[in-house]
Amino acid sequence: MAGGPPSDLARRAAQIGEHAAGPAAEAVDRDARFPHEAVGALRADALLSSLVPAELGGGEESFASAAAAVTALARHCASSAMVFAMHQIQVACLVRHRGSPLLDDYLRELVADQLLIASATTEIGIGGDVRSSSCAVIRDGERFRLEKQAPVISYGQHADAILTTARRDPEAPASDQVLVLCRTAELDLEPISGWDTLGFRGTCSLGFRLTAEGDVGCIVPDSFGDVSAQTMLPVSHLLWASVWLGLAQAAEVRARHFVQKEARKQPSSVPPSALRLAELTAVLQQMSQLVRGAARELDELADNREALASIGFAIAMNALKVSAADLVVDVVNRAMTICGMAGYREDSPFSLGRILRDAHGSQVMINNDRINTNNAQMLLVHRGGE
Ligand SMILES: Cc1cc2nc3c(=O)[nH]c(=O)nc-3n(C[C@H](O)[C@H](O)[C@H](O)COP(=O)(O)OP(=O)(O)OC[C@H]3O[C@@H](n4cnc5c(N)ncnc54)[C@H](O)[C@@H]3O)c2cc1C
């Protein structure tokens, strides 16, 4: 995850977006099916191991490159980009907090076989409070067992492993959690709810009763509190925001093409919608700078665990999520005003239906209220200047 010069990762993701994800996006959304074309292409181009260090055979890309690649893919299919983003979040957690030979070996295997990792953090009865678990790891010698009622596991049935949060042991309090790599060979997923949603339909985020066992070496050694603060939370908020930025860019393209078409009808005057487009562009630029700035910061702090664990950094990364979630809806709404009926229709080249539905996923993917409540608590003790 070294900083390094910008790579061609975004260009490769854009190609996959254009040739694999984009052409299938409508069917993926309509049928709420897994975007296997896009994920197959990501695998074929070894993009699933972009964040794995070179010493383990991976691409050792920066967070800025990964974020740019996610955005490039999201312009074509936000569900594909969200799967790509969520996988990379799990990889980032394993890379930074692995500390066991078994997890090193797993990452080597991930590189060789382009394995896909899903996530089960939320739990029935706990809601979106990622820092609490009710289920617990039960150890027996060198083996562990765990069972979790997970209301949402994106692409769970298509993944090669699921990183799952649980209490450290049955006596541990709800917040004393660990992260466990549950591999499909020793994992049972019994569906308990479907995924018929407004947006992000291709993430196939069904609910499951997850039952897993395995070697205790699959338990990430660092506490989940550290994993969450230093890696999972900031990388999630950055890469989710990168998906939403791609959606906002896609809406801008449609709005711009619509305005240009209007302008061609009356070359002597500037159409009224051009002013609205100028306003949209200002908001999109704000969003773009926000996401790129956060990516740069995350790369700069990559080796600074103290800074990553600071209250100031947590507040900033929470604010990133909430701001980006609001800005994407703002941009798409502005595009809808510009395109009018052409945007509202499902059968027009300017249609914004899927983009609008996907954009609203940003608000509930860890509810903005929950994140603002966390920030409100931290601000009570924040000294500033961090
Ligand atoms: C596209 C998509 C993919 C997802 N994929 C996954 C996945 O792969 N794995 C996974 O584990 N999860 C996943 N999730 C779940 C997600 O991360 C959240 O945990 C989940 O959406 C929260 O569910 P909820 O809104 O029902 O519950 P809650 O977070 O409990 O929110 C319900 C309501 O209660 C309010 N509320 C509750 N508690 C508080 C509080 N303390 N402060 C303020 N307000 C509060 C909220 O504002 C909201 O109105 C996904 C979600 C989406 C949209």
C-alpha cells in the first residue's frame, strides 16, 4: 500500500467498466444478479490483489490508485464498483493487521487465484453498530467455531471467504471483538432474507445464518477495535465515497450531454439549463476534491498508526462519508432537474433512474445519523489540532 507514483489501475478499471461492467449493468440491476462479467474481468486482470504488498506477489498499489479505479468502474456500474470496493476494504484489513503465517499464506493464495472476500460486520439485533457483536468465537485447541445471524452480506454466495466480526470469546463484552477469516470450504451460509432493493441490486446482499469453523490462525491477531479505527472504517469510507463519486460523474455526463444537445438546437443562445450545469459542476468538483484529498491523506498516514488511531482522523473520515453521501444525492438531483423528462424516463439515453436509486444507498450504508452521532460523541472530547 505504498504511496508511489499514480499507476494505470484507473485506466484498467475504466476499460473493464466500458467493456464488461457497463454492457451488463442494466441486466445486473434489473435481475438483481451478481455482476460476474465485471468480477471475471477484474480477476483476469489481477485487480483483486491490487492492495496486496509486492512481497506477497500483489500489486502494492496506493489507496489513491485503488480509489480512482473504483470511481472509474462506478461510472459504468455502481454495483460492480461496490463489490470491488468492499473486497479491497477486506484485503486492506488483512494486509495491515495480518501478523500470522496463515494469513500471509492466504494473501499469497488470494494473489494466485484472485480470491474474492466479502464482509459480515452487521448483525441482527445490533443494526449498523459495527463496533458491537453478539455472536462469539468458540475456541477448541487449534480450531474455532462461530455462528452469526447476518442481515446483509454482499455477494456472500459468490465470495471465496467472508471476514466476520465476533466477540473474542463467549465471556467477552459486546465491544471486545475480533475479525475472523471464514473460508468457504469450512463455511455454511443459510439464506434468511432476500435482496430486492431500490439500488445496488447487483451486490446481492442477502441475509444469512453464517456458520463457520477453521484454524485459529484465521483470527486476525489485532483487536477489531484497532482494525476498525486504523483500517476498516477509513478505507470503507474512502472507497464507498469513491463509488459515489463515480455515480455523480455519470450523472454529470448525462446532464452535460443533454445541455449540449439543447445548445445545438439554438446555437445563438446559451440554454437556461447550462447555468444549472455550471452549478452542478461546482458541487461535483467539491465532491471530487473531498474524495481525492482523503485518499492522499490515507496514503500519507499509511505507516503512522498513532495518527490513524487519533480522534481527529476518525472524525475526518466519518465526515468524509456523510458529506460524500449527501453530495452524490445533490449532484444526481441537479442532473435530474437539468435533464427533466429525459432523465426521468427509463427508456432515454439521459435516463438517471438507476443512478438515482443507487445514489440513495449512500445514506443507509451505515446510516448518516449513526455516523454523525459517533462524531458528536468524539467532538465532546476532541482537543483539535490533530
Ligand atoms: C448496498 C449495501 C451493501 C451492504 N453490504 C453489507 C455487507 O456486505 N456486510 C455487512 O455487514 N453490512 C452490509 N450492509 C449493511 C450496512 O452496512 C448497515 O449496517 C445497514 O445498512 C444498517 O442497517 P439499518 O439501517 O437497518 O440499521 P441501523 O443502523 O440500526 O439504522 C436504523 C435506523 O436507526 C437509526 N439509528 C440507530 N441507531 C442509531 C444511533 N446510535 N444513532 C443514530 N441513529 C441511529 C438510524 O438513523 C436509522 O434511521 C450493506 C448496506 C448496503 C446499503
